Amino acid sequence: MHEAFKNANDPVNYLERKKDDFFINFKISCQGATSITSFVDFLRRKLMPAIYDTIWKIMVQRIAGDMRATCPEFNGNRANLEKHILYSLAEEENFDKYWKYIQKPKEFFRDYIREHITRYCSEKGNENIKNFLNISLGDIKNTILSAIHKSTKVAKAKGSTASGWLDLFCDHLGSNLIFPRRDLVSMEHQELMDTEFLKEAMSKALDPAMREVEAYFSCMHMGEIVPDIEEILSEHLCGCWKQCHFCNAICTNTIPQHEEDHSVPFHLPQAVSGFSYHKTDQFVTDVCTSDVASDSTFVLDDLQEFRYKKYREAGGDYATWSITPDSSNQPYWKWFVCHFRSKLEGAYGKRFTGKGRIPASWTKITKQDVLNDLKK
């Protein structure tokens, strides 16, 4: 940080960075009446990075906005997104993906979002992206033209210098185009003998500049823009990622650092997280919401034993969850346990035997039952 600050503020480095600018301004000063053409060329070159950057940001926002409006996965909150994720997981029946969802949910969600953005950009989104680009180019061009005309009109009436015209120009651009006025200080002492000619020259120079920008974005590999779109969608769909210590269910609070207790509408069979009965290799197939209504107990790593009814007494993260008794029947994870029984046994090194035997009623749940339930 210290070295970066030193380099950024070192006079020698500053002069080295501005060397070309100063040379161009010296040439402009020597050209007399023909200096406006060089002035316009200098300003155009300074504008180009700002135009590229602004178009990029507009494109990112518009694509993210369109995905939120047209893609069912992204037009709600994270609970809606999770429902679509669970649906796709059930359709694919890929245990490795399930495993990542259970063990690293935040990472899984980001992968899922990135995959959908990539698909959007490479398939149906192509035509939309072209339209967004054309609209964005038109908007920026009109913004610059408007700033040129308004600045020239005022400068002509006031008899402004180059410095005055540049001030007006940057003011009229406003927040529509982030164009640092400080990058133009080397130009502000130039004389503007003909502001009308300046307006015409600037307007004429804008067309090839915008064609250059259009050519760049038209040929750009859309994979370059995916991370920025992902950032917007992920931020919109973020929330708390805390997982229940018993079953790995993800807290559904939409605020990352919320003050209320963690909670989730539906908890999972504890076998999903690898939970087993003390001193056995037998999975716990009970669901947390039924356990907290029973006299069952659980044992921590330090061998302290607690009743599920008083799970908060275990302290730590246990005390930050609100798990209320609930006997409602959600088939999804019961089907998952049955369908991936051997995979879960292999992954955790435990068994669905003894007290951890899978209830017979679970085996009757079909994949279609699960998909239909998610559609409700």
C-alpha cells in the first residue's frame, strides 16, 4: 500500500505518465488557429477509456436486469432460486453436485448462477445482448453530443477559455459518463478561437470513435463479462449462509449478518449431514423439527449430552438457531436419502442400519413426487 501510494504521488512518475500529454499540448500551442483539430483528437483519446468502461458497466447491468426479469430462477429471492436448484438437482441425479450443495452451498450457488449466465450469453441472450449494445452506444453518443452542444452554447455566450469549456463539458456529462476532469488539466490553458468549429469537429470525431467501441464489444468473448454479471446476481440473491449443526439446512434469512436467530422452513434428515448416533456408525434419519419435540438426546465432541428440546443449552452456534417442532412431511430429502443411500454410506463411512434404518414409507416416494412437490 505504501509503495503504491508513493508511486502514484511521486512527481517524477507523474511527469513520466503525462509526458505524451505535455508534448501534444506543446504541439497544439505551436499550431495556432489549427490547434482545435489537435485539441479534439486529444480529447477523443481521453474519452475513449471512459466510453469503454461506461458501456461495459451498462451492459453488465442490463444483462443482469434482463436475467432477473426473464429467468424464473432469478426473478425472486434466494428461496425461489433454491427451489429451482433442488429441482435441477433431482432431475440430474448427480450425487457429486448434491455433495457440493450440502457441504459448500455458497460455492455451489455461485457455480449455478455462473453456469446460467454463461448459457444466457451463449444461447438465447445473444440477440438481447446485441440490442443492449446498440441501445447503450446510442445513449452514450447522445449524452456526449448533448454535452458538446450545451457546453459550446454557453461557452460561446460567455467567451470561455478551453478551461471553461472543459468544465462545462464535464458538468453536462454528469454521472452518465465517468470522465475525470483532472485528466485534462494539461489542456485547459489552450485558446479556443472558434467554439462553433470545436462543436462540429467534436461531433464529427464521435462517429468513428463509437464505431470503434461497437467493433470491440461485438467481437468480445462474452465469457469476459460473466464474472461481473455474476457479482450482481449473487449480491441480489445473497443472504445468510449459516448451516444447521444437525442437518446442514441453510438459513434462509436474506440479510447476511442478521441479528435474529437462524431459521429455515424445512430441516433435513440428519443423515444428509452425516450425523450419527453416539458411539455407533448408524445414521440419524430423524429430522431436527421432530427431534426437538421428543426426549431424544445428542452428544457433542466433548461428550456433553443434551436433550434436543434444550439444544440451545449446548451453546455456540446451537444457541443461535430457532428450531420449532413441526411434523409436516416434505418428501424431497427423504427421497434423496433413499436414492443415494449407498453414496451417503460411502461418503460418510456410516450405515442405514439399526436405529438409523430408513423408514419403509420413504422408499415409496418417487422422483416425480418430489418434482411435483417443488412445483407447488
